[in-house]
Amino acid sequence: MLTVKERGQFVATMRYIHVWLMETLAGWVPSTPELEVKLLLGEHVWDAAQQADALGKRTFELRLPLQHSVRPTDAYVDLLADIRAVGPTPQRLAAIYDVLLSAMGARYRRYLSATDTLVDAPTVRIVERELADMARMMEACRALRETLPALQLHDDDWRESLRGREAAIEPVVAYADGAVALEA
Amino acid sequence: MTELVAIGTKVVQGVVVRADPAREPCYEIVHLHHEVPDQGGTSEESRRERLHRETNNEMQSLEVAAICVADFPDAPWELRLELARQCWDEARHTALCDQRFKAIGGRRGQYPIANLDWSVVAMIDSLAGRMAVQHRTFEAGSMEVAQVKIPLWRETDEESAEMFEAIEADEVQHVRFANEWINRLTASEPRTALQIASAVAFLRRVVAATAVIEPHDIATDVAGRQSLGFSSGEIAAVQRQEHELRAFPMRALASERHE
């Protein structure tokens, strides 16, 4: 069974990533030319904010401060920084919707299989909602790219390389004593 | 303020403002409001012009809310939530205007667009200052204009009138949360008042340099302003500004924006 501390660290780390997602999508709104993509990002800024907020309320229940974030491991922070620096719209969409959200979903599912669903039921409920949210976000992007094929990324190697880099980072949660805790 | 959004600056009429946000190549970008076509009246062409302009205005509101989320990671979380929600609202408004514009025969990029609202607000380096200009000046002013303009839309285009009613209902909440947070921030951090004064002074400089339009003859809606969270003192200040507008058309910029 995961300890209270382990569960709190996971929730706070995922909150960090959702806040990062909110900020990154928001930052891309003015610098992305396509109107339909701006609208997609604008909607998902709000989704990411709500996801972070739900996790931030849960951190308080897990003996951490309210709306508390914990910085992930350095390798993951580096990955996030590289994604944020991406410029072309097809790469931006692929990085978030094909790689990151999908990978976050996989990490959430692994957490669900590891935690006690009765003891940790409030976290489970939040995670289940976030999985549904993220599936909706990915579907919205898929539908948009079907409508506007110019938004499709044709460089499969780029996408697979990023996917492999994300998958190789384990753990994402900096459980070690040297973990840097951040207020968001 | 972080440098997450790497958009530089440009000079308009001698004033340094933020460079334009990214737009699709179909758009012709101009730099002053009066360069955007506005023939007035209620003809189909006039309505297309206005919907095209409104689509870009809503897109700028989305971009301003978004850059506020990105630029101020240390802002109170509850305020960031409000701004994030505004991103969604403005995205929906943009989509509504774009759909309506196309429904009456418009083609994206049919008319030039100006992004002066963005260029002014995104240049301001404090969140309180941005809210003072974007929410309290531009959005609150545009709501008073809407009270006059929506009945005119209704005479010829009921569907667009209903759409604008729905949009204005959302905008009420944006002005309210900005007023609430400006008051809270000012109470907790006195320098916020200086940031706001600096932002408004910057807006005045931009308007003085760029406005060649006559002020609109739209009186302050006292009851409406009260419902938006403005205090009686603040409403009196807005009314005093109306008199100043005869010599200095600051509100004209706000009025024209959402017309």
C-alpha cells in the first residue's frame, strides 16, 4: 500500500505538471497563428486549471499545503522545458496531445493499480475524472486535425522519439529527500 | 513577469507597444483602429465588417487572458483560475462570432484587422494594471456600448443580436472578478495602486498618439456599473472621465473595441 507521504508526493507532482500544462497552453495561444488551434488551446487552459485545482485540494487532505506542487525529477522537468520551446503548430499539438497527455494517462493508470482504492478513494475519484477529461482533450485535437490536415505532423520519428524519451523517465515523482517543493 | 511568450514590441505613432499576436496569413494587419473598415449602418456588408472585427476582438481577449495566465505564475491561484476560465469563455465567443460571420457570407481575412487592444495590454508589466485596462476599461466600456448596439442588431439580424446578448452575459463575470481582485490586491499590497496608475497613464499615452476618432456619445450606465462591482466613487470617476473625453477620447478606444 502506498503511504500517505507517497500519495501526497504523487498528487503534488501531477499538480505541478497540470499547472505547467495550463501555463504552456496559455503561452502558446498568442504565438500560434491558426484560429482553430487558439480556440482549442484556450478551452484546454481551463481544463488544465481545473485538473490542477482538484489535485491541489487533495494535497491538503494528504498533509501537504493547499494547492501545493512538487517539482518532478530533473529529467522530466527538462522534457517539459523542451516541449514548451517547440514552435511549429503540428509539433506543438503532437507533443501535448499525442505524447504528453497520453503518457500522463498511462502514469495515472499505473498509480490506480498501485494505490488502495478504498483508503485512497478521493484521489482515485479525481484521477478517474482527469482521465476522462484528458481523453476528451485528445479526441478534440484528433477531430481538429482530421478537419484541418495541415495540422497533422508527418514526422513520425520526431513524435516517437519524444514518446520514447518520456517513457524512459522513471520515476517522475522526486520522492528523495532532496525533492524541491514549490508553491504554485 | 516571465518571458514565456516570446513576442517582441513594435512602434505605433511613436509609442512602443507589444508586437502583434500570431495570425493566419489570410489576414491583413493594420495598426490603428480607424484603419479597420467601418461603414456603419445595418447593411449586410456592414454587419459582415462588424462580425469580422468582433471575431478578432474576442480573439484578442482570449490572447490577453492567456498571456496573463502565462506571465504571472506567482499570482494568487484563485485569480489564475478566473483567468483560465476566461480563456475558455473568450475562445467560445471567438468561435460564435466566426461562425456567425461565415453564416452571413463572410470570408476570413476579408477585411483588415488591428490588434491594438492586445498591443496595449500585453505591454503592461503588472497583472493589476492589465486588469485595470482590459477588464475595467475595455470590457466594462464595451458592455455599455453593447446596451446601445444590440437593439440595432435586433432590427435586422435577430440571431446575431441573441449571440451578442449571450456574450455580454459572460463578460459581466470577467469585469466582476477583475474588480474584486483589484480591490483585494490593492488592499493587501499598496503598490498595486501605483501599478494601476502607471497602466492607465500608458493607455492615455497610446490613445493620445493613436486615436483620431470622435468620442462616442454613450453615457455611463450607473446601475450596470454597480452590478459589475464598481464602487460609487469609481462610477463617479468614470463619469468625470466622460467630460474629459471631449478633449481627450480615452473611452472612445474602449467603446470602439466591441462596437
